Amino acid sequence: MLIEMHAHTIDGSDCSEVSLEDTVTRLIEKGYDGVLVTDHESETGYKNYRSKHDSLTDFVVLRGFEVSTCHGDMLVVLPLSKTLLDIEEVKEQCIHPLELVRIVHERDGVIGIAHMFRDRYGCIGNQVKSTEELERIVQAVDFIEVVNGFASRHLNEKAEKWANRFGKAKTCGSDSHSIDAVGTCGTVFSMQIRSEEDLISAIRSKLIVNP
């Protein structure tokens, strides 16, 4: 099952210019089976789409978050019954990665590092100056995004080496903010995923075919 694991919407992320409707259409054209909506500290894009579209379709639209911590960006999947938007430090983008990990796990979710070494802002691998602290963060998370659509091959490979070293699940995501970036890379799962709980289980069990 091919899922886009990192996508932004114009309704939920100020940095995005593409609607979720257009993202879904493009992904279906490219043979994808689903998308994880990862807007920045927002559910608006997901909720607006859900208010207009039936969830009982073959193409799966799931809610996630991209959270900016004090050391860089992280990807989060929670059961739909739970959220992160009640936490002031999340809304203010000042929470420590390890504190965010603790909260996500308390709320039965999974959390990973986005674009770990990408040559831009928001990258934990670049912003954490202590190797020991970076190792603690990597040990604590559930997965690492080892292919990001806006990172170079070299920097993606560097992230994958860290994932392999610590035995973490590995995901790929386009990090799309425009229609041209939609579906440039996705994650293949070896189980059917119909809900956030299914995705959480698949990541915990490392039921990922690529990379």
C-alpha cells in the first residue's frame, strides 16, 4: 500500500499553495493509495476536507501533524480521538523533542524526525549540537523520514544511516507544498491501512517495504 507520508495543504499550512482536493487527485493519478496530511500544528486542512468528502472511499486520507520543536521538525500520527493542539508549547513551537515524544507516546501515537539533515531550517540533525542529545532523541522516536522530497540524496542517505544504526522504522515523504511536488516519493506498507490506528500499528511493527 503506497502512502504519501508528508503533505501540506493551503488550508492548514501558511507555506503551502495546494489544496488537499488537488493533492488527492494527483496522488490517485500517480497510483497512490493514501495520504497522511501533515500540516504545521493544524488540523484545519484535514477537517475541511473531511467535512466535504466521504471517508468511505478506496483512497485513504489520514490526519497527522508536523510539529516544530525547539530543535527542529517532527512528524506525528495520533488516534483521531486525540490531538496535540491543547498543548501551549506545541502551538508556540517551543517544545523540546523529548517532551513531545513523551506526550505522543502517552496519547498512543507514533513520532518521527522529519528531513533530519536537510540543508534548510527545521532539521533536528543540524540544530542539535550535542551528539549525545541527538542520539537520545533518535533512540526515543519511532521512525525517521529517510527520504524527503526536498533533501539531497546525500542528506537523505545520512538520515537513513542513523535510522539503520538505531533500528528505526524508515519513511519517505514528498513534503509537498505545491502541486508539482505532490507524490514525488512515498512509503510502501505491507499491510492494509484504513485508519490512523492502522498506520500507527504498521510503523510500530516496521511493516514498511521501502526503502
